[in-house]
Amino acid sequence: MTLNIGQYIKWYEEYNDGIVKDAGNGVIIEIDEKQLQGKRIKIYRNKHRDMCWLSQHCLQTIGETNE
């Protein structure tokens, strides 16, 4: 999955056991590729009107399927 700054995406947050806690749509603001665990993505969340950092695995491009 290729992610770009300014891209409109679907995001979700999980509890530690993998159950989805919250989800919504947003825009990618910044991409940090220096993390040992993988990319961290800063997104603007429309639902909460805030910005937060999420792991790449918690993002999905609009129109993408999980196949």
C-alpha cells in the first residue's frame, strides 16, 4: 500500500487484543519512516478534528479491500 501526504484515508484504532476501538476518515499530514517498528503516519482525523500518529497497519486507502 502506497501512502502519500494529502491522501484521504480510512483509519482505525485498536485495543491491545485487536478489537477496533474507534474508526473514521482523515488526511495524511506527515510520514515518519525512521521508526524501527515500521512507518508512523500523522493524520488529521475529521471525526475528532485533531491530529494523531498511527501505525501504517491502522490505515486503509479509500476503495481498498482487505483481500
